[in-house]
Amino acid sequence: MSESTQPIRELRSGTSELPPADYIEETRTLYSSLGYDPYTWAERSEPAGWAPINKPLRSAKIAIVGSGGIYRRGQIAFHTKDDTSIRIIDVDTPSDDLRIAHFAYDQTDARNDPNCVFPLDRLQELVDEGVIGGLCEEAYAFMGGIYSTRRLEAETAPLLEERCRAQEPDLVLLVPV
């Protein structure tokens, strides 16, 4: 690609000439185009639970869960409709071995650098610098475009909770997309 045809990859301060994205309408349109009923947003009557971190980060062991559709070379890619499965990824997996399958976001940057949606390398750097104590041996990924909240709560969430608890982390880092 010549210099003149390369995409612009810089942040510019100031206001955009484009109107703000209407994510609610875009989500409804996307899900309708995939054959789903009109999208309805999940609502919770109770606030999410809160658990304080009981030790300094420099000695904490962290589990990683990402919703960006990351999988390791050799694993089966995520499907695009309500795939509630998870992928187990060893934290020492090289970034070059990570792949992405997700229908709900532009994957261009994530394919160039999976750390933008699944920051294994960045977290390992924080371990090496002594900022965090360590990482659990396994990281977990799922495809966050699960339409059915019921299936997410009944299938994906309990499996992620079980796998995370088994590693006894001090905290779980959710990297949403």
C-alpha cells in the first residue's frame, strides 16, 4: 500500500463533522438483518454485586474474560447467532496465534493487534513490571453478541464463573467489546 492510500490512523482533537452514532438503532438494525426479533435491552431491578479487592494489585492474581470473540489458532471459531460457548486460552499464547470471530464490531484493529480486545501481552507487561501479581493460567473468551439474555445467564455466565472460581483469582478482569 502506498503512503497516499494508507488509512489515516491518528486521533484528532476537536469535534467531528459526523453526527453521533445511534448505537441503539444500529443494534436493532443489525439484529433485524440477522433474522432476530426486534432487540430489547436487558434490564435488572437489582444493582450488580460489588466485592472490594482485599490485597494490593502488585500481589493480586487476575483472571481474564473477554467478550470480543477471541479464539486460539486450532480452536473452532465462534458462530454468529447466539453462540454461548467459551474458549479457553492459555495466557502464554502468542498474539500471532489469536483469531477473532464476532459479527457485531469492526475487527480490523483487533486482527492487527488482538490486545485491543484481549490484552494478554499488556497484562503480562504489567506482571513483569510488578504492577500486578500475576495472571491465572487460563483466560476465557466468548462472543459477546449473544442475543438471548436468558441463554447468556443460563449457559455462558455459569460456565465462566465455574472456570474462574477454579483458578482462585483475586479479581476477574472483564474486557467487554
